[in-house]
Amino acid sequence: NAGVTQTPKFRVLKTGQSMTLLCAQDMNHEYMYWYRQDPGMGLRLIHYSVGEGTTAKGEVPDGYNVSRLKKQNFLLGLESAAPSQTSVYFCASSQSNYGYTFGSGTRLTVV
Amino acid sequence: AQSVTQLGSHVSVSEGALVLLRCNYSSSVPPYLFWYVQYPNQGLQLLLKYTTGATLVKGINGFEAEFKKSETSFHLTKPSAHMSDAAEYFCAVTLPMTGGGADGLTFGKGTHLIIQP
């Protein structure tokens, strides 16, 4: 099925470890986004990309890096994980403001 | 910058009663507005959206919302609640895309809808 695929779905990290979350979309969308969801906070934008090779900071970018080397992939990196980064991460893609497609999420726990 | 306020982090209604979830927005220009639903341990599902045109928007599962510019509101309603409606609901806003590209959705903090039998 066409859509947004996030890997992995679950991960447990130790403080200080690094990891990369992968988001892949097969709809040829231009725009891609990474959000984090925390209880009582809604979804907050971490970083986004308006096209291949571009990235921009969102509302809560500190502690994260991103790359969009290929149009269909948007990677979110944590260089040195902290317990405050325990969250559910959602990727989304869009071709216009008329519609956004979300992935199923990655549940990350940092201990 | 745009923002969204959802009044009430938890709303409880009886099965069969009216569901009303409140959303107010702040935006410098007429925005596009969305309602999403999230069931436990799942992703986000689009309920409905307003971009332009008719201000009363009908969505899936019997939900609808009305864009009221004068009140800067986009409240979500359903005439008769069902047990299966129990979930988290998010209101979101974005601005019509400009040549600079889309900077994504801005979400409210969510409203947890509880259905009492």
C-alpha cells in the first residue's frame, strides 16, 4: 500500500547512544516532516524538508539532526540520546496543504 | 505564526449524547484547518479538513466541523456518541502554501474523548 513507512517501530536506547529513524514515502511527495508526540503536548514539529537536499528547523529541533539525500527518504538522527527524548515520533509527508500522510510512529524509550 | 487551542484536555459524554470538541486558532491569514483522531497505540487518521468554500465540513464516522472566521473557531461535533469514538482528537492548522513551501501542521494539545456507557 502507498504511504509513509517508519522504521523501527520500537526502540530502547541507553543514555548517550545514537540512532537513526528512517521515514520512507512512495507518493513522490515534495515535503516531509518529523514530529514528536508527548502526553498533553500534542505533536510538535522537530524538523522538516521542502525538497530533496533541504532541511529546516521546526519548533523543537535541539538534540536532533536530519537529512534528505533522496526525495523519498527523511532520516532523523539522535547523536547522544537523553531521557527527555523518550517519545513517540511520527513522520509525515505532503505534496500540498490539502493533505498530509502520517506514518504509524516509532516509540522510543531512552533509559 | 499560527497556533491552536483545544479547550478541555478531557471530555466525557454519555453514549448517544452530543459530542462537542472545541478548537480555536490564531492566524494572520485565513488558515487551513484539520481534525485528526488517534486511537490507542495507533497513528493519526484524518477526520475532516477545511481549506476553502463551504464552512460546514463533513467528515468520516459522522463527524462534522464548522469554520467560523469571526470566532476563529473550528469546533468538532457528532450528534450521537458511540463507544467506538473514544480516542484522542487533535485540531491542527496550517497556512495556505506560498512559494516558499509548506512548513507543516501546527497541532493543538489534544482532547481525550471518553464515552460513558
